Amino acid sequence: MHFGLCSSRILCVRVCAVSFLRVCRLKTTLSMPKRAKKNEEAVEGETGNGAEPAKKEKKGKEPEAPILYEDPPDKTSSKDGRASNMKITSWNVDGLRAWVKKKGLDWVRKEDPDVLCLQETKCAEKALPSEITDMPEYPHKYWAGSEEKEGYSGVAMLCKTEPLSVTYGIGKEEHDKEGRVITAEFPSFFLVTAYVPNASRGLVRLDYRKTWDVDFRAYLSVLDQRKPLVLCGDLNVAHQEIDLKNPKGNRKNAGFTPEEREGFTKLLEAGFTDSFRELYPEQANAYTFWTYMMNARAKNVGWRLDYFLLSSALLPGLCDSKIRNTAMGSDHCPITLYLAV
């Protein structure tokens, strides 16, 4: 009897153990598809195919649609009621010959400014394409280029009406050899077009840029004492945080250093006004330059580097300051000024 009781207990324990193992195996088998599904979803999300997994949606947001600037209708009369009688366009073309091949002149003919100012032409006068040198719309053409580096810097001014006089540079050899400034005198104002030197990658030319800012401001102030002026061109600085897409990440980069911004502030304090901000003080996402990398232009990740600055005496005649951001052909877009003079 005692032996049989022990055998019954042993048999009972074995049966229970076998049943427990079967239950565990069944649970494991039932749970495996759920884990496999999770893994499949994770791989699917990483490869970018199909729907994003729920877990990933919690971690990150969908990329926001770019906020694009829409150039409003042109205003062709000033606040005091005068009609615009001077239209000036400025464009950093990032290489004149390439820009001509990209049909930049077709856009110019449609825009039809009285004066066209170009920067970063990168072209010696002897190598200018005939498409622009033979333009009958602008019989008066003026060119400046680098004396030492072929295909570097360079500015141009094309006029329908002949200026009273034209000068090149700002009177200092260290700056003038790079071909960065042309000044034209008209009856009631000076027009200065400039391609301001970049502080360069690693800020290797920041000290030179600071010297330029001082000397250029002095040059403009002397002109302004004789006759009010319009300054246009690529000034290679985004003045305020509103003037570029990513201010926090660019404080130590060329074009947004404290030194360059301070130089621009001092230029305004010398009696000149940023025409675009005068008319559109709170307008964000209005840029004139986008790097060719990372699809920046389509995303409108840009900088406002191109300006029309006016002497205070010309402000009453300011009609409009335009950013033509849909015009292609360069990493900059053109800007246009309407003025009553």
C-alpha cells in the first residue's frame, strides 16, 4: 500500500509537469507572431517603405511643408503720391557666362529695368558673351573684374540712359584690385553696385572684411555728402535673425557673425536705410540666396544677402523693394527697386 501510494504521487507529479510544459509551449507559439510583426514593422519603417510604425510616430513629427515667400504685387507710387520713374534690378549671377546660358537675359528683358546691376560675374571683359555685350536695350555698359584672379569676383552695370560719370572701386588699392564696386552718377543721385567680400569658410577673411566695412562706409558717406545715393548688390550679410532661416546654427559662420552684422548696423547708422525692411519690417522667409546643396531652395532654407540701401533724402520717393524669388539661373535671385526721383 505504501509503495502504491508513492507511485501514484510520482505519476501525478509527472502528469502535472508535462501539462505545464505543454501550456508553456502553447503560449510561446501563440506569442511569436506578435513579436515577428513588430520586427517586420520596425524594418519597414527604417527602409522608408510602407506606413511608419506607431512607435516612430510618437518619437518624431512629419517634416513640415516649407514656408515660401510670395512676392506681392508691385507698388509703383511713393507714399507722397509720386509715380516711380526709376527701376533698378540687382542680381548676383554666380558666373555671367553660365547665367547667360541659363537664359538669365530672357528674365531681364521681361523685367525691363532702367539699370541692371550684376555681381559675381567671374568673367574678364575680353571673355564676355556676345549675348550681353550686344544687347541693344542697354547701350551703356560698364564692367569691373579682378586684376589678379581670373574668374573671381566682378561686377557690371548696364544702363538705358548714359550716366553723367562712372567710376570704379572706392579709392583703395587693396580693395579695388578685386573688382567689387562700380559707381554711376545720375542727375539726382549716385548708384553704387557692390559685391562685398565674403568672410570665407573658417572666417579666414573676417579681419579683411572688417577693414572693408570701415573703408566702404567712409566712401559712401563722402558720396552722400555730394548727392544722395542708392547702394545695391550682394552685401554678404544677413543683418537680423529674421533675415535667414537658421540663425542659431550660423552665428559663427560667414555672413552672420557679430562683426559682420555690426558692420551693417553702422552702415545704417551712417544715414542709410534698408529699403525692404522699411516697407516690410516683419516679413519673414524672404530670402535672396540659397545654397545649391540639400535642396535648400525648394525648402526655402535661405539668407537675405542682397539689398537696396537708400540715403535718407531718397526715402520719400521709395515706391517698392522687390525680391523676385521665382527667377532662376543662380544661387541668388534678383531684387528690384522702384523709385521716384
